[in-house]
Amino acid sequence: MIHSPSQNAPFHEQTGWLFIAVLGVLVFASVIGGLLKWTVARGEPHGVIDNLNSRIKAWWVIVLLVSLAFTLGKTGVVMLFMFMSFAALREYVTLTYTRTADHLVLALMFYVALPLQYYLIWIEWYGLYSIFIPVHVFLTMPILASFGGDTNRFLERTAKMQWGLMICVFCLSHLPALLTLDIPGYEGRHLLLIAYLIMVVQASDVLQYVWGKLIGKRKVAPQLSPSKTVGGLVGGIGSATLLGTGLYWCTPFAPWQAALVSLTICLMGFLGGLVMSAIKRDRGVKDWGTMIEGHGGMLDRLDSVVFAAPVFFHVVRYWWVP
Amino acid sequence: MISFLKRMPGVAAGELIMFCARALTGVRPLWRGSLPTSARRVYFANHGSHGDFVLIWTTLPAALRRVTRPVAGQDYWLATAVRRFLGSKVFNALLIDRMKSQPHQPSPVDLMADVLNKGESLIIFPEGTRNTTEAPLLPFKSGLYHLGKKCPDVELVPVWIDNIRRVIPKGQWLPVPMVCSVSYGAPLAIGPDEDKATFLKRAEAAVLALRPQESIEP
């Protein structure tokens, strides 16, 4: 077990600037949303504009919650992501076929695997948190399921629950795990790395939505998602990559490195959204849940981050941690 | 002041139970055909778990919750001190003696009608017992029909509680988190010459029709 120097560093000055920039973007978005409501919709109910405004409102709540967690340092961030994993996993198992015999497995997922994974990150034990779920929990789950004595669709049930734990807990936990990396010359600024990943990937989502509404025509994957267009994809990922490059100063990357890393996580984010859409399509639902007004469920908001986080983590760990 | 202090433990326990219910199930009401109004109502729902009326209770607005009483079996709710406390101080349940231990006591329908005549609403589970079978709904008992006949101006609101049977499956004690929903449908009225069997079939169909498409429950 390796313990790096305290990551509970005070708020870095750059974090403050980033926070102010995000607030600025939110104020700008809220003004645009309000103007659209008055000029285009004239105060009448309007599907697209009302959805846009509830999305902006939800973003205010998300930004305030993330900021609050950041002020509490490592413990706050680990708690925040643990809560998000809980909500995401709850949505996932709700839409997943399980049987009474799986009850013990579900209890293991929620009450043991989830808190333990985040505890291992909190104590910064890389050697265990990187294999705990994919090795130990994955082997334990079918064992417990077999104790249930019900062989009906056995492999399907187990595999679906494992996949849920993988995306909702294991992948997502790689965001707070960024705090455990020892990057020379980057001490005390790890929170910025989390903010960077979230901002670039979420900006890519938002910009894909905006570009798609403006110039999107041809659908990328009509069988999977009706809302993803070529115009949205190129415009969104292109502009989010530019944003990620422009934010290089809050990362350990040089500008060209920031561009490549941004492009990678934006692409992973897009592909993650595609995969999660395919799962939703298969189940015949439009959203994972209703937790976040305008966005759908927790998983609808996290699908892209979930796929980008482990890749980002290992890129940083491989090239920037000696 | 004294009465407030006396009510405190019940209110606090109620809030705690609702907090746990929300944390585990993220439960939300779906008002599909009726709205939460102060009309006197009989909410009749599917019954798969002891958590059922907790979810109805949690999804009702606070003002309605105070005047809505679940109807429950006396044998179960008087059995231990904790259940007695929950039944009387928290949920304010109307207890029905299913065993008919004493002769000459008023019938369950009369007891329920008394509560409705006082301006309060009721939650009932017409299946009569928890459904632990593979069928989505058991045949309804006739109490709902007789109650509707006795109190014709009370709204009979069908309710479908979704997913709670996966939170606590039969034979398990530890709940696992699953998103649940409570769907409230349009009130039913008993037709002037509708017979008991026809109405009960219609009431069952009204409850089943509220089941969400994506529902996985057995």
C-alpha cells in the first residue's frame, strides 16, 4: 500500500478561477434560456426550450454539489462519487432482470462492494482497488448466486449484475481515484484533474446537443440513438477538444498533449453514450430514471463520464506518474 | 404542548421511515388519471410486501397523509410492541380483526365506512393478503364492492405499486435498493346495476392497467 502526501490540500487558486468560469457559463446559459423562453416560446409551454431550461437548472445543482464536495477535499469527493455510484446502480438494477435468488448478490453489490471500493480509494490502495471488483467481487457474485439454487437464465443474470457493478461503481470510482496519483510538479492540484475530466466530457455532451440542434441532420447510429447526428458529433467533439486544449494550464499536460487527451476522452464519452443507449433501447426505455429533471436519471448524465474515466486515469498514470 | 410532545415519537419515526423509503427506492408518485386532492378516497392497491403502504404514504402530500389511514390486520399489527407503536402512533392504521375473536363486533366494512364518514381516506389491499405468487395480482375480495356501495360519494382510486416486491422478496429481511413508483389511476364508480363480480373484475383490471411497461416484477 502506498500513501502519497496529503491530497487534502487547500483550495488551489486555479480551482477558484475555474469555478468562476463555470459560474459564468451557467449564468450565460440561464440568460439564453430565459431569452428563448420569452422571445421564441413567448412564455408558452415549448418542448425543446423547457427541456433546455430544466437541464440548465439541473446543472446549477450539479455544479453547486460538486463545488461543495471539492471544498471538503478528498473525503468530500469520495463521498460524492459514492453517492452517485449508489444512485446509478439503483437505476441500473431496477431495469435489469433479476430473480429472488439474486437477493444476496444484490445486497453484496450495494452494501459491500460499493462502499469497500470507495474505501480502498480513500486509503489510496491502488493495488487492490484496481482489481477488487473485476477479480474478487466478480468471482464471488456467481458463487453467491449459485447458493440461491435457481438456474433460470443464470449466466445472463450474473453477467448483467457484474456489468452494472463495472460501469456504475468500478468505472466511476476512477474519478476520485485520480486523487491518489503522484504526479511530480502537480502536488495539491489533483481536484483540478477531476474538474478537467468532468468539464471536458460534459461539455462534449452539451456541445454535441447544441451542434446537433443547429446543424445536425444525418444520424450517426439510427438504430441506437435518435438524437446523435454527424454534425453534432463532429462539432461537439471538435469544440470540446478545443476547450480541453485551452484548459491545459490546469493540468500536468502540454497544450498538444491536452488536445490528444481531450480528444480521447470525448470519443470515449461519445461511445459510452452509444453503448448505454443500446442497453436502454433493448429494455424499451428512453431514460434510465427520473432523478435529474430534464436529463433523465443519474446514469443518463454519467454514461459518457463512466467510459472516459478509467481511460483518462490510466493515460495519466502511465505517462505522468513516474 | 403536551399533546405535541406525545405525538413527537410517532412523527419522528414516520419521518425516519419515509427517509429510508426514499433512500432505498427513490419512490415517486405518478398521478395518471387522478390528482392529489382532499376528496375522500379509498386507495386500493396491489399488495406484495410490508413496504406497500409505506410507499403510498410517502408519495401522498403531507396534508393528505395525515388524513389517510391504512387498513391492516389486527393479528399482525398488535403482535409486538414495535408493530403496535408503528400501527397506532405512526401510520394511524385502522385495525381489522380478521379472526373474529369476539361476536357482535361491527363488520370491517362498517368500521371503514365510519372512518370515511369522518372525512378521512383509506388505503386498502383488496387481495386480502400479501401476494407471494408468480401472478401479478390475486383475485380481489368483496370488501371493496360493499364499501363502495355503502359510501357511494367516496372516490375509489386504483393504485399500482411497482417494484417493491424486488426490494424485499418473500422470505428476505434485508431490503436492497431498487427504484419504485406508485401510480394513481382514475377513480372508479360502481354502476347502478353492476353486480359484485363484474365490478371486482373491473377494479382488478384498473389496477393492472397502471403497471408500467418496463416493470420486471414477477
